[in-house]
Amino acid sequence: MSTQAEYATSKQPALACEIALLLLLSLIWGSSFTLIKLAIPSIPPFTMVAGRVTLAAGLLLLVAKAQGHALPGRGSVWAAFLVQGLLQSALPFTLISWGEAHITSGLAGVLNATPPMFVLAIALMTGRGRQAVSGRTMAGVGLGLAGVAITLGIDALSGIGTTAPLAQAAVLGASLCYALAPLWGQRFKTLPAIVTAAGAMSCAAILMLPAAAILERPWTLAPPPAQAIAAVVALAVVCTAFAMVIYFRLIRTLGPLGTTSGSYLRAGFAVMLGTTLLGESFTWSALAGMTLILTGVITVTLPPRARHDGKPRS
């Protein structure tokens, strides 16, 4: 009995650390919407994403080399990196940047908070990760989504079915990508997080550079203002390079559903940043919604309780 108690106690600081990292990742990615808004008027979406992922890839490669890590040499690993870079960065970054130009940020926030629901549906339909799905995790997913709707306001949902259906579909497509990415990323568990991040981001850059060159010809555009350039640099360094290292660690420690539950927190942080930095009005419904979000995330990420026979239960 004492051994089990000591084991449970030793696990608590580690879980607290992972949840703290999930909070940090959500805060970082929540701020990316503001940075995108600063850059998109003068830097078109493909060019912005290409600059973001290329700068991030270069930084991650330098850090990996400085830490003494060698990148994998097998072609099969790089093929897997290519899929990861497409699902986690190249495709969703572009879809969100384009979608937000046609729908309200509130509606985009609600639609972009759906990855945990996609992960749950994929687990139930395919059986992959079904062992991690319980009544408690399903309740946590529901609480988180309800919290997002309350935080952003029910009015944010009013555009569904009436405003730019293709833009709505684009943001939902990005959410599906964010659900598939951690499921695919589980195959990199044996690699250091910095190596996985560097490889996946390098492949994202390989995908986005020719796309931007062909579709937008960035060399023909007017020079963007310093504010837009600074926003892209911040997106690359903080919201992409630094965030991806945390992200690939959390896939190993919290799993796909726990990691994607940060989508709810991201929406809450976006509202909080708008209130504190942009002077947007505070509402008690936002506080109630953020409380529901936090409750849902904790419900999803807590490990299963042990039964008296030593087997886990929900």
C-alpha cells in the first residue's frame, strides 16, 4: 500500500508540470491569432505561412545541432516528417489564415476549438486510442466545448450556415488537421522533441516555399511595414519553433486527446488577451466559460483512477 501511495505521489509533480506546459502552449497559440491579424493586411497567407515555417525550421535545426542531435537519415522517417509538417503546420496555418479573412474571429474561435471532438470521434470509429476514452474524458470534451461557446458568446455561433460557408469549412478543416497531427505524431515517441520539431518544420517549409512563390509571387509585393514583419518573426520563433518543442513533448506525456484539449484553453486565452491588451469588454459569462474550459481540460488530462484490483478505471 505504501509503495502505491509513494508512486502516486511521485507522479503528481510530473503531471502538474505537463499541465503547466499545456497552459503555456495554449497561451502561446492563443496569441497567434492577434499576430496573424497584424500581419495579414500586408502579407498574404501563403507568403506569411512560408516565412513563418521557414524561419522556425532554421531556428530548430540550429538548436538541434547545438544540442548535439543528429537528424534521422532514413527516407521513411522523412516521409513521416513530411506528413507531420503538412498536418500540423503547412495546411492548417494556411486554412486558418484564409478563413479568418472571411468570417468573424469569434466564429473562427469556436470552429477551431473542435480538435478534441475530432480526436474522440476518430478513436471511437477506428479503435485507435479507444482505451484512453472513458465516460469521464467524453464529459471533459463536452465541458470544454460548452466553455468555449460561453466564453466567446453565443452570438459567435450566429454566423454558422449563413456566413462564408467555404471559410467555415476551411477552419474546420484546420481543426481536423490538428486532430490528426498528434495521432500521427505518436510514431516519433523515440525521437527527442527538438528533432521531431525540426524535421517536421523543415518539411513544412519545403511544402510552403514553392506554394507561396507560385501563387503569390512575394517578390512582387510592396515591402510590408515593420509591425507586420515583427509579427511574422514572433509567429515563427515563439508560436512555432518554441511551441512545437512543447507540443511534441506533450504528445508523449498527455497523449493526443490531452494535447488537443489545449484548443479549448487557446480560445479562452484569446479572449483574455483581448480584454487585457486590446481593451475589449470583460463579461462574467467569459469567466464562467473559462472555468468550464479549465474543468474540462483537467477532466480529460487526469490519469484514470485505480480500482481495488489494481486495474485502471474511468
